Amino acid sequence: MLAGAALPLVATAPAHADPKHCASYLHAHGYVIGPKVAGACAMVAMEHTPGGKAGAMTDCNLYLFTLGVKGDEASTACQLSL
């Protein structure tokens, strides 16, 4: 007899991030969310860069930075799109 056989399996699903979380984070930090910011946030989800997800993260960060988003806030916002 297996001791743990009667215990139910409980697993938590991983949190799913998406570009909306990125945009919401930036909006909460006072940034205007327009098509350029939304596009930067969507870059990570699409991963259509030569470097895959890592390249998309870099592109997202750089694009948000060029739009005037502070570096640490850009990084956090892009992470939320993963």
C-alpha cells in the first residue's frame, strides 16, 4: 500500500503573463499607453526576433527605454509580458 495514495494531488498552475500586464504596470506608473507602448509590450509575447524570447526581452526593454520609460520600469514591464 502506498502511504500517499489517498492524498489528493494539488498543483498550482503557473501565473500566465501577457502584454496587458505590461501595459497595466506602465499605466500604474504614470505612463500613457498608446500603440507604441502596447507594441513594445507585445514583442515579448510574439517572440518574433532572431534571439527568441531573450531577444524579444531586449527589444522590448530598448523600445520602451526609447519611448521614455525608466530602465527598471521597462525591465519589469517586459518581464510581465513573459
